[in-house]
Amino acid sequence: MACALTCPRCAAVLERVETSRCPACDARYPHLDGVPCVLHDAAAAVDRFARAYDGFAGDSRAQLDAIAAALEDPTALTSTRARLAAFADGVRETAASIATLRGRFGLDRRRGDAPEPVPSVAGHAALLDDYEYLFRDWGWGAHAEAEHARARDLVLTAIGDRAASRVLVLGAGAGRLAYDLHRALGASSTLAVDINPLLVAVARRMFAGDALTLAEFAPNHLASPHAVVRRSLHAPAAAPPGLELLLADGTRPPVAPGSFDVVVTPWFVDRLDRDLRWVLPGIHTTLAPDGRWVCFGPLLHARGKALASCHTADEVIELAPTCGFAVTSEHREVIPYMDAPEGSGRREPVMVLAADRVPGERWDLPTWLRGVEIPVPRTAATTRACGPVAAAIGALVDGRRSALATATLLASRGVPRRVALDATIEGLMALQAQR
């Protein structure tokens, strides 16, 4: 990997062998089909990935059993039987293909039920969440080229004439935009980061020039004769050298500071529960001194996200300078989105924002948040808290306890384990922002 990865536990630069090893704290980060998994709870996250694949396999078996039972109904229409048979074929073929991906990722073995730390954000969703993007990115062939080209060209325009030999794509999903940008820019290094174990597994095979067959189950039964379409997924060509994948938390990218010329966040800030204010320090840290951040997407915020954190385009423009970014351009356009060959899809208003990194360490992510086992200094809590959560977390800062230890303590007091670390980090960053 061209850029240096860092340990999310202690922030030291990782050594690269068959697994990524931290020379400072001896933490190990496995490689899944060659993709590093760099999360503070990597072993537990990999086990969650395996359970997600287990869940999918069980759901597939249940679907096939239900179809078999339905086919025993003597009153079933001939056309219904044909649809159910085609659907069953799609389920079987997809299950076999995904089982192959699972084997390549080395997820056919489970760790068991060993104690695990307060978890990272990875491995909690169902395996087929965002499954449809696999087909848009790699399975719709020439039909999707206009959609891909428009997304690529909007981002390229925002990058402009800036040096872009090192590119980071956060929330890369199935990887098509990262692939297109890498080819168009002739970048020496493009790193595509995501936490979805199926999307990353497929992207890995697409970048390698492989083909994969999956069934697309059409939600619109008018779209195809049997409500299922067999698709061959493949890239236009194998990716040029330098395009790599990483399973990691994109809100705190585990890469050495100043590693990238450009950071692209496509449809990323939209999907996060976290406020953009607490994501921008990680982006600021990863950028080179003259680096550029490109935000691309519709700002469709996640359901349940705090209303104050559901920033509009104008709010993002106002927010950027307070987080160490100078906005250089902003463009809004309505573009085709998920325009499937069978006719479904929509048009989506998007914003493309370009903002240059303003020098200054005060906007960077502190080392003690890049490594969640580094003690949080007492000075982090010397400012007046801006809310009850930050105040409660600030009261736990004693100069010895790390962010992870604080999150573990909060979890023991009833805070849900899945959100304890994010809540701790947001509280600490809110305190830091007041300094």
C-alpha cells in the first residue's frame, strides 16, 4: 500500500506483512483477500462480518424452503411457478457466489465468543444492505456509463488543476467512483475506504479484473418477466496499479497525517449519524498542506439523525471555514441516480463542494483520538463544556483514561455499547472545539 497505515489503538505506523502489525502495541490487523481491516476491534469486527455472512446464508436457505413449499401448491399458476423457479435459481446462484467471496475473505472460520472491546462501527448491518449498488457500479454495463461518467466528471471538475496523485475516497461503497477517478487522474495511489464487507469483497474482485454472477431481484415486478435478473458483474478493465481498498472507519481514517492530495466523500456525510463537524478533523489531518476536500452528494441525512446535525448545503459552506477549510467552488445539479436498465431510477439533486485545507494543527484530529488507547490529556477537559454529554465525558478525563477506556466505562453505566465510543469521541471533540 502506497500510504502508511496507522494503528487505530496507538496511532503508530503499521508494519506490512501478511497481516498489518503495530510495532508499538503489537495489535494485529488481518488482511481479507488482501484488504487490510484496520479497526481498533479488528478481530471482533471480522467475527461480526462472518456472522453477517451466516445470516445471509440462513436467509437464503429459508427463502428456498419457502419457494419449495409454494411450488407444492397444486393451484399455483403456471406463470407463478415460472417466476418462483427463476427466483429460486437466482437465490441459489447468488448464495454460491457470495459463499465464494466469503471464502476469499477467510470468513469461513469464526473466532468464537471471546470477550470483545467496545465495538467499532463495522459489521453491525445486514450483509445485503446496499446490495443494489453492486449492480449500478458493475452490473448494468453500457446502460450505466452515462451515470458513472457524470459523477466522475463532476468530481474531476471540483478537483480542478490541483495535484491529485494521491486520492482518498471515504465511503467508497462498491468502488466504481474510486475506480473511475483513479483511471481518469492517472493517480499513483487511490485508497477506497468502506466498512461494508460485501461491497468491499466485490470491489476487490472487480479491481482485479474478475467477473462475478449475482441475481438482481427487481422491486418492480413490471421491470422483468420473473422479477429477477441474472447479472454478470465486471469492471471495464482491471484497475491500474495503485488502486487499493481498506476496511476502516472513514470518520477517523487510519492513515499517516498529510498522506493525500485529495479526499473525496461521495454520498458519505449523508449516510453518517455523526455531525459533519466531528468528521472534518479526520479529513483535515489526512490531507497534505495544499490538499483539497471534495464533498459530493445530495445531503440526504440518515433517519434518526439529530436535526441540528442534518446540515443543508448552505450550512456546510458556512461550517467549512470553522473547521479549517476554505471553500473554493460549489456546484448544484440534478443528475440521474440508480437508473436501471429495466426503467426504475430517479433524478437526484446533488452538491459538489471543493474546499482547500487551511494550515493549522488546531483543526487536526488529536493524536489521542487517532489512537483510542492513548490517554486523553487533562487539558482536553479544561474548557467549558458546550452540552451535557460533553460535560459528562469531560468529567471522566483524568489524564490516564483513553477514549476507549472512557467508552468502556460509559457502557458499564448503561450507554449502549455500539454507540459508546462514538459518543465519547464526539464529546471529546466538542470540548476540543471550544479551545
